[in-house]
Amino acid sequence: MSADERKLEIVEGVNGYKLRWRGCLDDGSKRWFEAYIVDDEADKLKSGEELLWGVADHFSLGGSKHDPERLKIVREKRDDG
């Protein structure tokens, strides 16, 4: 894996995030890919969760259900106790 393939650019915009990375096509040629995460007015944490999952997926950090340990991104409710 080249340095370009390990690179992930994240740009925060007015209404979300843009992720950009270089990847290979089926024919072996390389190109830049982009994904957009748009803020959800009804759920302010959703775009943050999607951004964290995007980073974890890009770097293969999420693992699988068969791994002894894996990364989780969890939303917790405030403890008023």
C-alpha cells in the first residue's frame, strides 16, 4: 500500500465534511475518490459519527464480529444522576 493509499483528507465545510482519498480501480489505475457527509439538522451528532466511521473504515480499524477486540463508536445519553 502506497503512502497515497494510506492518506485521507478531511475538510470541514459549512454543512458537513468532505473526505478525499486516492484508490485503485479494477484495472489497476489510481484516481481520487470523494465522499460527503452532510450535517443533519435534526441530529447534530450524526455527521460526527459518520465521520468517525469513515476514518475507521478507511484505515480498517473497525474489525469484525469475529475479532477478539474491535473498535466501537458509541453514542451515550447524558447521566443526570
